[in-house]
Amino acid sequence: MDLSGLHIAVGERVFLALHVPENLLHVHAWYNDPDIQQLSAGGAAVVSLEASRCRLERWMNPPSDQRHWAIHRLTDGRLLGFLHLVAIDFDEATCKVGIVIGEKDCWGYGYGGEAVRLACEYAFRELDVFRVSAEVLADNLRSHRMLSREGFILEGLQRAAATREGTRVDVSLFGRLKTDNRTDSEKAESMN
Ligand SMILES: CC(C)(COP(=O)(O)OP(=O)(O)OC[C@H]1O[C@@H](n2cnc3c(N)ncnc32)[C@H](O)[C@@H]1OP(=O)(O)O)[C@@H](O)C(=O)NCCC(=O)NCCS
């Protein structure tokens, strides 16, 4: 599929693009994946195809305080996951980022980190926000590591702030400011 007109941001490994209806079955599969559910608030619950279709439609027609994008691998265009900027508050200049690399064989290759970096650059430059925050389950160590590498600071622990499979769990709060120092990844890139 030609996605060239839908590109939002392009990095070295991934590009962010607007969602298209063809993403439905991928999004549906990721929301029903037990491993991904285990790493997300809410936990195990069967999501119907209709619910996934409604979700994707909302992502393709988001309200003004949200941006929803698909993450594609740069080399072959493979759809890897999705990312969103939500709760965009133009008065306070803040927003939240959320990400899922749904294709599990692609975890740990730097795709998630670069997607978050591209989204932060977009948020700071295009939305003129000052702060991007991320909330992740406290035991999601891969996500902690990826956010820390991308310049997010662990700011606190929100006790029992979410549920997973009916159990209350802690949520880590991360933040990155426009004025923060460059990330390890950005420093490495500038040395190449
Ligand atoms: C969290 C997620 C987005 C990260 O994407 P990714 O492409 O795997 O991330 P990256 O490859 O950029 O970075 C992963 C980091 O975790 C590290 N890591 C891998 N497995 C790990 C583990 N079991 N425990 C701790 N860290 C781990 C990697 O070494 C890497 O860090 P490093 O580059 O400093 O060595 C992806 O794994 C995912 O979608 N998971 C399921 C959904 C989810 O957890 N979403 C989180 C919401 S923010």
C-alpha cells in the first residue's frame, strides 16, 4: 500500500503514518494478545472485532486533543504497532504519549524508542508542548528502560492507580520536558 501521503514523521528505523482501514486486523490482534494485555492496564479481556473497528475509526477521526499514528518499519513498510499523543492541553502545553509495538518479534530492536522520539519531536515542535508524560505499569521494565533511554525521567509511583485482571497495580509516571538535555539516542545520532 502506498502510505507516502500519510507520513507524519520519518526516522532511521521507523516512520509514523496516519491510520488506514487496512490496519484493523492488526490492531484487533494486538488488543487480544495476552502478552500485550499483561503489560497494559485492564488486562485480559476479549475485545470484539466491532470494538476494534470503532477504536480504529476514532483513531482515524480523532478529537483535537489527540493524535493517533501507526508505526511502520522503514525498510519494508511493515506495520509494527501504534502510538498516540493524548490529553493534549494547549493552554498548559502538556500531553501524554502511549505506544504499543504489537509485532512481538520486533521488540528490542529500537523501533519503540525511535517512535517515541519522533512523537516527542513532533509534540515539542508542531504542538509546542512543554511537557510529554507517560504512564506505564510499574512492572513493565522494557517500557521503563525504553522511556529512560529516550530522555524521560521517572517522576513517581502512583500507587494502585490501575487494575490488571482485577488486581490493583502501581503505575509509574515518567516525564520529558522540552528543555531537558538531549537523550542518549540523540547524542549517539549526532556522533554518526
Ligand atoms: C514497550 C515497547 C513499546 C518498547 O518497544 P521496543 O521497540 O521493544 O523498545 P526498544 O527496543 O526501543 O527498547 C527496549 C529496551 O528494553 C530493554 N529490554 C528488553 N527486554 C527487557 C526486559 N525483559 N526487561 C527490561 N528491559 C528489557 C532493551 O534492552 C532496550 O533497552 P536498551 O536499548 O537500553 O538496551 C514494546 O516492547 C511494547 O509495545 N510492549 C508491549 C506494550 C507496552 O508495554 N507498552 C508500553 C506503554 S509505554
